[in-house]
Amino acid sequence: MTGWLAILLSGLVGGVLGTAVTALFTWRSTWVSYSDVANKLALDVDQLFIRYSEFRPYFYDNLPLSSDECSDYSRALAAREFVADSLEGICDNRDVYSRKDWESWLDYVKGMLETSPTLRQLIDEKKDDWYPSIWDRNKPRPPFARTRQFWNETIGR
């Protein structure tokens, strides 16, 4: 009887350990993919300004955006929304970065906001609806916030 009990307990312990390791690797791979999103968003913003370099002063040189001075005003507004959405995506995933990485991303976000009146205007206007993570960027997220959010969405809360 003790032989069967040892085999049963060994199997149980092995199953629990296997499940824990699988969960850990799944969790880790999910977080790595979230942190890769920030790099992609920043590169997409860079590509935007390479393709439409005439918009760059409105985002990096404190030049206000006005329909009188910008020949492609509608496209510049779309670029403004794209950049703001990208910054929101970076801030929304702040809990997956290491402290050092988050400080770098936070400097990037602050730098964009400091040098772009048009970006600040959009984020001020839509802070509650579209850009809450940018406004909360200095607040630490509670532990396991993303896990709780995932669970609540899974069970339909």
C-alpha cells in the first residue's frame, strides 16, 4: 500500500509542479509580448515622423497646431491622435516593465508631452475617456492588476 501511495503522491507533486512551471512560462511570455508592444509603438511613431516630417515641429518643437499654418491639418490631427494612442498604450502596460525600463518610457512620454502643445490639448480634452493611463502614469499599479483585469474579463464582470 505504501508503494502505491508513494507513486500517487509523486504523480500529484509532479503534476502540480508541471502546472506551476507551465503557468509561469505562459505568464512570462505574455508579459514579454506586452513589453515588446512599447518598442513597436515608439518605432511606429518614429516612422510617422519620417514619412511626414512636416508634422515633427508640432510634436517636438512646441509649435502649436493650427489650421491656418498647417497645409495638411486633418492628417496632422490624425497623427496627433495616433501619437496620443501610442503613449496611452505604453502607459497602460507600465506594470510589465522593470523599474529601469519604466523610468525610460516615462521620460519618453513626459518628453513628448512637454514639447507638444497639440498633444497636451488632446490628452487634456479626452483624459477621462481615451487617455486615463497617461494621467495615471506616476501612480503605481496595484499588485496583479493585469491578472485581475484578465480574470474579470474572462468571467464577464
